Amino acid sequence: MTALPPSPSASDAADMVEWRVESAPVDYPEALADMEARAAAIFAGEAKERVWLLQHPPLYTAGTSADPAELLDPRFPVHAAGRGGRYTYHGPGQRIGYLNIDLRERGRDVRNFVHHLEGWMIAALGDLGIAARRAEGRIGIWTDDAQGREAKIGALGIRVRRWITLHGFSINVDPDLSHFGGIVPCGISAYPVTSMAALGCTARMAELDAALRAHFPAFLARLGRCGAGVEQCETGR
């Protein structure tokens, strides 16, 4: 009997994913074209999976469910995103993470991917002293702001094409929160938006990046189909 090679560890699998961090803001159309090309190359076996961390100049993106009535003041360029969701704001001081991950060998389970993407963001924020959480019935990452109100600190929107993911997440580090006033963020008007800085967190972008990198192997290891429900993926993986 021929012995099978050992399965790669979580850290080994994470090391096989390219980790790219941009130092200058990237225009949205350029980023969209780049991630689309990367997804096609991954599907063809010509490129590695990638996590791409960047910032954008001020802009709004419209997801496939965007309601024009929720674009209150188009003070910045508005781009059709092609991802799920509604209107979002991107700009300086916000960490954007675009994920080109191949789900063909990771369970082909989009709901599971989104669930653990949320968990990855929550774990990274926890390392920086921010108690973030999911909220039942509402997409995104939530916490309590300085006034004790439930507020949104992170957003996510995913598209999957031929089982390769596109788009990803955003976390508010220290953006100009007034820029969110031009839209109804993600179609949710009843709750404010907050940031790490608004919560008194002094961590900078590089520290958030380090926390995301530290928790990335665990995020990858949890991806897969969970027949008993995504909650079962929290243990034993």
C-alpha cells in the first residue's frame, strides 16, 4: 500500500495564498478589473489564490440589490459593483479586503464562506480590543459605539463565479464617517456607522492587517461544507 502524503496544515495552506497590501489608494475600476482577471486565472490554474488589502479614494458602490432611493447625495463617484448587497461607501481610512479564494476544494458552500468571513473579521477586531459581533437578520459586523448604540463597523459583499470568490470586506479604521451620509449604508437606516478610531482604538491600519494575517489560517481551515449547519463549523476544524 502506498502511503498518502500528509494533508497540509492550516498555516501551510495559508502560505499558498498570495497576500498583497497596497500602500497607495487604488481606483475602483482598476481594482475590479484586477480581481476579475485574477479570478479567471485561478480558475484556469494559472495563478494562486489571493488576499488583496487596499484603500480606495472616496466613492460609493452599488450592489445588485441597490435601491436608487438610498443614494441620498451622490457627492462621490458611484460604481456598479456586481456583488450582492446595496450601497456602500469606500474611502481613505477604511481597510478593504478583496478575496480571490477557490471554493472548488473548500466545500463549494457560499453560506459557510460568508459565515467564516464574518468570524475572521470579528477575531481580528477582538485582537485590537473591539468586541465585534454578528447581528441576527443583518449583514455586516457590529459593535456598540461610544454612546452605547449598536453600530456597524464592518461590511461584506461577495460574488462567486465558477466557485472563485470576488469582492470581500471592509473595516472602518479611521474614515471620515460623514461620507456615509450620502447613502443609506447597506440599506439599513436605523443604525449608525462607527470606526475603530471613533471607539477610541489607537491601532493603525498595519496593526489591523497583522491581526487579519494572524487569523487567516484558521479562517481557511474552517471553510468547507457543513451539512449540519454553519454553526457546526465553529468546532472540530
